Amino acid sequence: MKWSKSVQMPGLDTMGLVLAVWICALPFIGLLIAPIFGAQTAITVAIASLIVMLILCWGRCILNIIRLFADRIETAKAFRKP
């Protein structure tokens, strides 16, 4: 099935990758931090790492979306010029 370009936004693959990396990092957080600092700290570190990863991903995605729409606007202006 082929997706139309209007549905496919840049960054969806990056968001999925960030989520996969976070899920894969959870066992390491549980095995390394929980025995030393406790379960509450491990949960806090896991949530904080998710928030940091998502902020970085959203920042990158927002820049890609701005570039995409800037390119579309420039292309539209080029076609309007006589």
C-alpha cells in the first residue's frame, strides 16, 4: 500500500525509533539503578529518560516539518512568478 505524501509526516520513523530505544533501555535501567538506588528512583529515571528522548525527538521533528513547509512555500512562490 502506498501512502500519500499528505499523510506521511517527517519524523514518524524517528519517533518509533526513540520509543524502541527507550523500551530496550528499560531492562538496563531496572538492572543497574533499581538494586542500587531503589525502585522509585529507577521509575523516575525511566520516565525522565523518556521525557528527554521525546523532547529531543520533537525538536528534531519540528525542525524537519518547518523545513518541509518552507520548501513547499518556496516551490509555490516559484510557480506563481510570471
